[in-house]
Amino acid sequence: MTELAHLGGTATAAKPRMESLRQLLDMDLAHIIRALRDEFARMEGSNLLITGGGGFLGYYLVQSVLFWNERRSGNRPIKVTVVENYQRGVPEWLVALSEDRSLTLLEHDISRPLPPGLPDFDYIVHAAGIASPTYYRRHPIETMDTNINGLRHLLDYARSRLTSPSPIKGFLFYSSSEIYGDPSPDNIPTPEEYRGNVSSTGPRACYDESKRYGETLCVNFARQYGLPVTMARPFNNYGPGLKITDGRVIPDFVRDVLAGRDIVIVSDGSPKRTFCYAADAIAGYYKILVKGRPGEPYNIGVETPEISMLELAERIAGLARELFGYEGRVVRKQSPEGDYLVDNPSRRCPIITKARTELGYEPLIGIDEGLRRSMVWYSHNRTAAEA
């Protein structure tokens, strides 16, 4: 299948496509490793640590490396250690991979110090954390502990390796586009230089401010100790791996579709976002890990189209009619959570020039095709544990 060259494009086939789950994953993983030929080649023979590897971002972070090992790496595989606390249970997809000799699964709460006896890691990706507003508002302390204490444990580990024969080669901290808060109109689209407009006491502050402080930790460990620490600022990633129970907007809308209900919007539908499909986003994150400049943040997302929540719901409803014969409508209701929309940015759209020019990052999968692939994935993953 030909990938879309233009963001916002529509599916290329005349009839809706309903791949098997394996076909869908192979298509996405092939896309990722094509984008990362140079980066994965440089990582061959190394040890990679991924915290939170059982979550949404871990889904393709882990599987893309194993896919590369299977097809390209020969006798020098990239060895992956996943650290997870399995707060939402052990994902079936991770269990299915547990026999892979390149993969080690370690149950551990990263907010606590790393256990002894770990291998010498060459690369670290700190992807652990609670990223859904529904859940980080319920677990604010745990959210901050993971983003701050967990990060500090990993930075201290990386610092301890500075004088070893094989110091850390790359360290990626998953920050967030939430650190920008609700940007002023003249700062949308938003560059990395924008300092943010964020409440330190609001219902989202546990997430926003701990990510901001996490970036401060990273920058100063890079400056003071020379660690190769970089930061990613994701802009509304979606796609395979994002559980249908996550509470974010796309899985919520698709959950309504698959249950045969009307799609419910709990706002006036006017907030706007750009949405970046998981396969494109993961390619960007590995590029930051391997090629990013120490102490630097990079926006990862897409610049267009910026669409409202109402338009997103209507696009999903239209695709659902084609794929599943969906007959529901898009309706508006008030959220049962009184502070659900407090501090919710009205617009979120990145400038990705820095990642494009410095790293060669180039997202290719448009919103309609990404939503279609996501809905096919959800049709095979209709249930998931609640947090």
C-alpha cells in the first residue's frame, strides 16, 4: 500500500480496507524502520532501556526495534529492556513478545531507585508516566513521582556511567506539548522557544509542571555533566497502542463507535489540535535519541491540518460509516467532571522545523489514513483494562 505523501490526505483505495491486525502492524513497523535506517544501524549491538515500555508509546518503541532485529540487524541485534510497573495489567502484545531473545521484561516502579544488577545501557528512553488527563487528575502524586523522581534516578544512573569504558550514548526524556499551556495567538503554531502559559496550581498542573521541571533537570544534567540528554515534546499522538479505555479524545470517540452509540463531545467542539500518527511519531523520537543535540527539546507532531474536536468527531463518524456501517450521530454533552476543561488549551499546533532540519524528521501519514488505521486497530482491540 502506498503511504500518503500529504498530510490530511484521504485513503488511496476506492473501497475501505480492513487489514488483519498483523498486516496493519507490519505496514506501520515497515514504515518506521524505513525512516530509521541510519539511526537503528547506529544502535546495532547496543543495550536500550525503555521505561513505560508497556504503554502507548512503548507499543511501537519496542516492536519497531524487534522488527528491525528480525529483518536487518544480522548478528548484532539491539537488546531491549522494558521497565514497567504494569499498573494497568500486563499487555497481551508484550506477553506475546516475551520469548524474543532480544527482549528483557523487568517489573519495577521507576519512581523508586533502579534495582542492582542491570546491564550497562547505551541508550535510555524515559517514556513511563500517566499522560491521559482523565487519569493524571486522579493520580497527581504518582504522575509527579514518575516524571520527576523516576527521571532523576535515570539521570543519576547515566551520570554514574560517565567514567566507564562505555558511557551512555543517548538519553531521551518524554516531555509534552502540555508544557506550553494555552499559548497566545501569536505563538500558534508554537516553536520550541516559546516559554509557555501554564498554571502551577490548576487541575493539569501535576502533569504540566512536572514535565517542565523534568526538562530543567535534563538541561542542567546536560550542561553540568555533559550527558547526551534530549527532550521530546509530543503533539497529540494517536494510533495503535493507545488503549480504548485511555480517556483521550480519539479512543473515546472510537469507543462510542464500536459500542454503537452516538459520538459524544464534552465541549462545544471548538478546541483545535493537530494529530500525529504513532508510526510517524516513533520515528521522530528515535531520531531525537540518536541525533538530537544534548539539552535540546524537539517538537514532534504535524503542522497541518489543525482541526476542531467537532471536525475530528465528524471525520471519525464518516470513516466509521464506510468501515463498519456506523449509524450514530455526533452529539454534545457536559462532562461529569466539573474541572474537565479547566486549563484545556484552545489550540495546539507545533512548528517542527527544528526536528525536520536537524534530524530529518518528516511525518507522512495523513489524518484520514491515520484515523482509518487506528479504527482498524481498535476493531481488533475493543477492550482494555481501566487504569
